[in-house]
Amino acid sequence: MTARPATGSGDAARHYFGTTLTPISFEDWLQGVAGRIAAGQRGWLSGHHNLHSVYLVQNNPGVAEFYQRCDECYLDGTPLRTILAGMGVATTAELRFSLMDRFEDLLAQASHHNWSIYYLGSSAEVVAGARELLRATHPDLRITLHEGYAVDTARVCDAINALRPDLLMVGMGMPRQEHWLNENLPALDVGTAMQAGATLDYYVGAQARPPRWLSRIGLAWLYRLVHDPARLWQRYLLEPWGLLLPTLRLWRDHRRGK
């Protein structure tokens, strides 16, 4: 299944998403990663979008700058399929994915192809647990883990440049990870850089991971909300209302443009 460049060429879509949003399957996205590594391409910025990130694009200048700099942006949140449908862009469930659900698949491919990974994110406790788990499950994987909440940025950047990883994954949560990449990616020698959010926390079980079937039907957010309401209630219960008028304007401007 091939990617479908969807939005971003019009002023309304660019204002709404901040970038060109491309529904793509995980397999095709991974094929793009592999192709860039094989070609020796460096400094590629791969982003993803869900409702929370779209909300931040319109309310946080640093996040907006991040998405403007993205070389690609895949579809993560299922509700965005409805927003795209309002613009006449039909998608399927296969044309969106979450790194949280496909992290194990990414690690397996990295191990198979001998790709190197630098993961900057999560707490020291999560990183320690992940090291043990990865030694048991992927003993040949070339991965360096560094906690993301107490960071000596200059030292971390030197370490990253010394390793020259194929993949840089930054999981500090939004919007901190986007701000960090804005400030530091231009000086880093990496292949593909990407947001990782709480991927490592879900991987080691530090946060409750939704079953994949719930993700496929678009209800992973409800599972996460039930398990962590204090942290997520505003994101899932208030922010979508803040996108109602911008979404209606997007659909209106799309129809006028047609």
C-alpha cells in the first residue's frame, strides 16, 4: 500500500496542520526509513500528527515551527481520518499507525538490518528497565538509551554525534520533545529523527498500553484516559473542543477552494 500525500498545499491546510500530512502504512514508512539509511541520507525529520499535536500547532509557536521543518508527517490519531474525510481525502485504517503499537516491529527491523538507534527520553527508571528488556529480547540491537528528563544537552549532543545513529528517537512528551529537536537537530549527525513520546514507557509497562485492537478502532485514547485521568483529561476532553471551530473553517475553506 502506497502513501497518499493528502494536505498542506493550500493556505488553510498549512495553517491547520502546519505541514503536509501523508497517510501512510507503517510498512511503507519503514521502507522509506530503510531507503534513506541505504542512501546515506542524513538529517531527515519524520513527524506524526494526532489531535493533541494539531491543537499544539495552533497554540504553541515552538510546535508549529517543528512541523514546518518536518520532511514528512504521517497520520497517527484516528480522529484525523474524519478531518481528512471532510476535505474529501479518503483513508483506511492501514494508512495510519502509532509508534507505540509498532515499536517492537521497528526494533526487530533495526536489529535485522544492523541499524543504530539513539533513544533520548523517559525517566531513569524506565531507561534502566528498558535496557534489561532489550538485552533479553534483542541482544544484537545497536541501541543507546538516555533518560530524557534530566538532560545535559551539550553532553548528549556530543554523544549522539560520536555515535552518528541511523535513528534518533526523542521521547520527552509534547511539546518539550519538539522544542528540543528544533533547537538541536541542525547540529546533530543523525539519519532520521522522530518524536517518540511515551513509547518507551509503554514498551516496559510503566504506562498502561492499550490493546492494539482498540487502537485500530480509534479508542486507544479512552483506554489511556481511564488509566491516567489526572494527566490526560484535558488532552482528551477539552482540547478537541478547541479544534471544533478551526476544523469547521478548514472544511469551509476547502469547499470554497474547490
